[in-house]
Amino acid sequence: MAQGRAIARARTAVTAATLSLVVGIGLVGCSGSSADVIDYAVDGSLTTYNTNTVAGAASAGPQAFARALTGFTYHGPQGQVVADNDFGSVSVVGRAPLVLDYVISDKAVYSDGKPITCDDLVLAWGAQSGRFPGFDAASQAGYRDIGSVECAPGQKRARVSFAQDRGFLDYGQLFAATALMPAHVIADELGLGEGGVATALETADQPTIDRIAKAWNTVWDLKPDLDLKRFPSSGPYRLDSVSEDGVVVLVANDKWWGTKPVTGRIAVWPRGADIQERVNQGSFDVVDIASGSSGLLNLPDDYVRLDSPSAGIEQLIYAPGGPLAAPPARRAVALCTPRDVIARNAETPIVNSRLSPAADDALSAAENAGEAGQFVAANPDAARAALNNHPLTVRIGYQTPNARLAATVGAIAKSCAAAGITVQDAGSETAGPIALRNNEFDALLASTGGAAGSGSSGSSAIDAYAFHSGNGNNLPDFGNERVDGIIAAQAVTSDPKELARLLGEGAPILWADMPTLPLYRQQRTVLTSTKMYAVSGNPTRWGAGWNMDRWKLST
């Protein structure tokens, strides 16, 4: 069940039957009664049910809702793409151009009894394709390459045709778990009638699409007084409640047509400062966090710990405005940042990757451009020279509490002071992509997409879109026509030599313009009670929650 040492691009869907064998291993020898509830602690906030927005993708929502909002695929314990045959099937009917047929199971219904239809695919495409303004989508990767989604509203079949020469190789990542939101909720909210969402998007009815986009961005915000009618489930679990302190309670969905979940109730706890205390008390059954984020955790005898690498890159993400808007200032901060010390403290090597973050070492080595060498050890003199001896004050934000990132900011502040750069700790509970966009600080210390957790899709081709112009999670608002072309080519290229050439071409551009400063691969820590069964880590943003319906806590 341990994750692999190298995290490869998630290209191939494997069958759910294969995965069930993997999961079953964790249940061998498991006997006795099962607890009624499992307490699951994650390392981000739980602010929205829609994990496809900029804020949602960076939150702990994917860890919480992978088995509440299902799709044609999900991500297994190595981050691999797994076919979810309970939900439906995908078949390739054309290669040039790429054409896919999606068929939703006849049994598939939401927890409110409404059928799951191709309208939901049209909404996912419309929101994330970049064609229609107003949607605050995190990523357009793959969806922007789709030419059309043929869907008769209310039906369970859709034909998805990609643009010529845009055979998106990681198509298994599309319309996956947490990607498909219930279109009928927006239709009801806006009074559009059955099929109204799909019809508006397919006919490019922009005034109506503007209303749909506004609803898609906000209607699924999580608050203690939420209206559960807006939050139907398509998986083994459904949303039951949200507490005042942000704890999300999931319960078994009695409308689920597949295998019933082992445990009837799971409470998902957002990031807090009391993880050690709760572990000591035995009140958390599963903890899924970035290693070191809660300091040096002391493990009681009745817990098991698994440490493994994620596919996400811990990095400094520079704001598009303010004192770090210009490359010279960004380079100055990078020059005085002790990346070697920071990586050593994280007990992991420095990572130079931006365009191949989820790739294995052989491919990501192509990004080790000569320019990267000058940004390994702190060089305050070079940083001072880059600024022409002008003073600079920089606010670095990160989501608190996080002991490791607080220490990282401290190390940068100490080192950069010698260059005349004042670094201020701007960590807060609300620090994230939206706060960076709102100029609440000048750089965000976070993982891929600004996430507190891994943040990664598991696919380098998809994660690279964080540097594509117009992408929602392009938080520095970086734009370079050649880099856009490299990212677009990477998404449809399978030849390793050509991929290495593309990465090698892009690296010098990114080191010169410095939209981000990669530090190290975020390591993950999963703690489980010794009475827990079938829990496995995951290098992607879906984390350990990918199979929570198989979890069992013996009593």
C-alpha cells in the first residue's frame, strides 16, 4: 500500500476490479464490529463543495469529497487513474481527432433522487474550458481542447470530440471524481428548468451563462446553516452537516447504487493547531497532512505512521502585483532564499521542476537548467546587486498553523536580511490563492495551485497549466507565448525525448521570469489508529480520502 518512489504521469486507467484487490489486502484478517463513525483530519480548509474553483482545488475538499462526488475515474493509492465502473464507462471511438463516448450508469442517481445525466458533463466542460468568462475555474487543462460535447439534455450519454491535433493524452483525468457537479442544482436555483444549464452552454446563451457561472462559483460554499438540497451526492457518502468550526460530516448515501460504505459516518476535520493533542487523546482515527506541518509529532503506541512523497511541489508563488511584480525583485528574493537549507530541513532534495512536477526524476531532470544553479544556496550579495542596493519589504503568506512553513519563512527572513530585504511573516488561517489575488501578501508559500496539501492532479501535463496564460491557478498571472506553446505540446506528446526537449526549452524562460520559486517535493504523513483498516496515502490532492468508503475502525 506504500506509494512508489517515483510519481509517474497518470496516463492509463486500470479497472476497478484490480483496485478492489489492492484495497482488499487492507481488510485481510479484519474481523469484529465496526465503529459507527471515523474521525478524519486533513491539512487544509473546507470552504466549498465545488473543488474545481481556484479556492476549492487548493482546499482540503478533494480529500473530503472524493467518495461523495464520483465520476468516470478516480485516483488510486499511487495517484494512478482508476476506472469507476459503478459510475459509467468511457470508450474511444476516434483517434484523429480524439472522440470519446461517455455512458453514465442507468442506476446512477443523486442522493436527492434526481438522475445523473450528461448535463453534468456539459457543465463541467463549460466551466473549465475557458470559453465562457465568469467561471472561477482552477484549471482548463484538457477541457480547453474539447471541441464539443454532444448531449441531449436529461440523457445518460455524451460524445466528447476534441479539436484536431489536440488528442489530450491524460483524458482519463477529465470528468473524474469531484469534477462533476450537479447541474440540476443550478437549474433549480436559477429557474432554468430541466436541461436549462446544458442548453444555455451548448447554444452559447451568454446572459444565462453569466448567471450560471456566478452560481457555479458560489452556490456550493460550505457554511453551518447550509441548505442540504443544494448539496446532493453521487457517491457512497452524502453531506450531512457542517459545524461552526468547519467539521464536515458525511453519512452513507441510501440512494447509492454500488457497494455500501463500510462505515456509516465520517467526520472530516479541517486543519487545526491541536493535532498532537487529539492524537494523544486518540480522537483522530486518520490524519492526512503535509509532513512537518504540525511540528515533530510524537506517535502513541496505538498509531501507525506512513511518510511518502506527494506529486505537489512546495514553492514560493509570487503575486502578480506589488513589490514582487517585476522579475528583478523576484530573482532577488530567490537569490537570498536558502533553498538548500530549506530542503535539508524537509529531509528531501531540492526540486527545480515547474513544468513536470509529477514526473519521475529522469524527466524532471530536463528542467535542471544551468540557470537553476545560482538559486541553490543563499547569495545575499547577488540579491542586493539585483535590486541595485534598493531596500525591499516582502510579505510571505501561508496557511496557519504550519510549523514547517513558519520555519521556512524564518529561514528566508534571516538570510534575506543581509541583502537589505525585509521578509515579514504574513501567515494566516485564510492564506491561499484568493488572499494572494487580493494582495493580502506578496508571495504565497504553498504547494501546487496554492494548496496547503499536495494540490497535484498526479499528471505533469495538467499541473503544468498553472503557468499557462488564462488558467485560474496561474496565480502569478504569468504569460509567455512560448511557454504556452510548450505546455500545450506537452499535453499531447508521449515521446519522452520530445518531452525532455520541451522541458529543457521552457526551463530557462521560467528561471529568468521567476513566476514561482520551487523548493522541494511536499512530503505527506498519514497517521492511522492501529484499529483502522484499508487506509492508504495518495500523492494527489485527493489524498487518503480516495477510498474512504472502504475504511473500517474495529471496536
